[in-house]
Amino acid sequence: MFQFAQFAATRAVMAIFTLLLVSFIVFTLMEMVPANCAERYLAWKNTQGEQISIEDIQAEEIRLGLDKPYIERWAKWVGNVFFHGDFGQSCILRVGINQLLGDKIWLSLGICLTSLIFAYLIALPVGIISATVAGPITNNSLRLVSYLGLAMPNFLLALMIMLFSTVMFGDTLTGLFSKEFRDAPWSYDRVMDFLSRAWLPIFILGWSATAFALQTVRALMSDEYGKLYVTAARARGVHGAKLLWRYPARHALGPIINSLGFDLNRVFNELPIVAVILTLTEAGALLLEGLARSNDQQLAGAIIFMLTASIVTLNFLTDILLSIIDPRIRASVMGG
């Protein structure tokens, strides 16, 4: 028990150190953008017809604390994030980033995580069957579906579904909410409306994730299924589902669980382009807006940091889960 607690504490310290390092990198990237936040904001104001002087820029820099040393500004920013959950103001919109994001970041993470769950609920049993069944028809069919999922881009699948829905039903299925629920407070009806539309981005993001996970599960199971310990178990009279789940599947689960953080990152990377096509008003769309359109690095940095924090947290939880499933991992990390 003490060894497990020591392992969990070590992993927690590593996770916090990783978040601090990521916060420093994100803040540095925000600072490296040409022109500081005051200059970009006042330049935007200048495009709206207002006359901006050097004195206005200097006053705005003092108001935003940009005259302070770099390390001091980073320490203040990361302190507000860690202890207050406050990401400050959007550089261009001059609105609190927490207010801009609202529940958008949680909707985005929920969609991505649900897509992963959807992917692995299909990939685990299908991948195991594909690796252990010798029938050429089954193997070739599953391989075709997997290759199709990897070859067809998510945005193309989204466009195909939208076109089909528009032609057949007169509805593009865009957006996460209907018009009457878009700005409404959360209620049972709004949740039902969200679920009636959220299945589409979940399905589209889960499409390629399922194909990727299927290939991974199949490769791991094929490797484990041919090892001597499985042959020995079969010689002892262990067969069927008991043989699969007790031996090769159990050993193959380790790398799969360990890759969940990577998979979440990969799914979120695909979210912005899907969000543009489906006109989703969530964090993926805001990230694209902040990076490519408004050059609002404060908003983009906040979204990137929250995504990274989610991945680090997921990796921490999977490390704990793996140490429970396979004590060898805990022993190897602790040197025992």
C-alpha cells in the first residue's frame, strides 16, 4: 500500500511539474507574437477609425502590466490559472476568457472523450476478433473498414453527411443546439436538444479514432496471441473467451490504456476543422478563431493550456490504473 501511495504521489508531482512547464511554454509563445497585447488591441481600434497615439499604447501597457518583467508576468498568470482558475482577458475582445469559454471547453472535451469511448467500445471487441479469427472474409472486411476510416478525412465525411441530410431531410444538422436553445440556460429540454445534435460530431471524430484504435488493438492482440504463454495456457485446457481475456487481451490493454492521452490530443486536433464545417460554437472553433483570424493569443493560449491540462490529468489517471492492473509497472517506476 505504501509503495502504491508513493507511486501515486510521484506521478502527481510529475503531472504538476509538466503543467508548470507547459504553462511556461504557452505563455512564452503568447509573448513571442509580434507586437504585445496593448499594441494589437489599439491597432485594431485604429482600424475602427479611432486615432491612437504612442502615449495611448504606453498607458495601455501599464494598465495591462506589460511593463513588468517577463518572469513576474508569467508567475502572476500561472498563479491566477492554478489558484483561481482565471485566464485573464481576451486580448482583442476585452472580455474575460472564462466568460468567453463558459461551458464551451467542457462541451469540447465531452465530445472528444465520448468519441474515444465510442471508438474503443467498437475497436476492442472487433480488434480482438480480427486478431484471433482466421477467416479471410472476416479479416479482409475488417481491414477494409479500418483502412477506409484511416483514408477518409473527417471533414470529407462531415460534408457527405451534411449533403445527404440536406437532400433527404432538408436539415444540415449543423450546430450543437437548435436556435431556441442556443443561448438558453441549461435545462432538461436543452440537454435533450444537445444530445440530438451532438451525435454527429461524436460520430465523425470517432470515425477515424475507431479505425486507428482497431489497427492498434489488432496489432497488439496478434503479437500477444502468438506468444508461448498463450500456447501453454491452451495446453492446460483454457480456451475461448476465458483464454482471450485472461491472457493476451489483459497484456494488450496496457499500451492501449497508456495511449489514451495521445488519442485525446489527436481527436481534439481534428475538432477545429470539423467545428468549422458543422458550425459548432465550442472551444475548437474558438481556438481556430484565436489563432487564424483575430490573432487573439491569450484566448488561444488558454484553450491550449486547458487541453494540455486535460491530457496530463488523463495520463496521470491512466498511470494509476495501469499500476493497479499491472504491478510490474509500479515496481519498475519505483525501482522495486
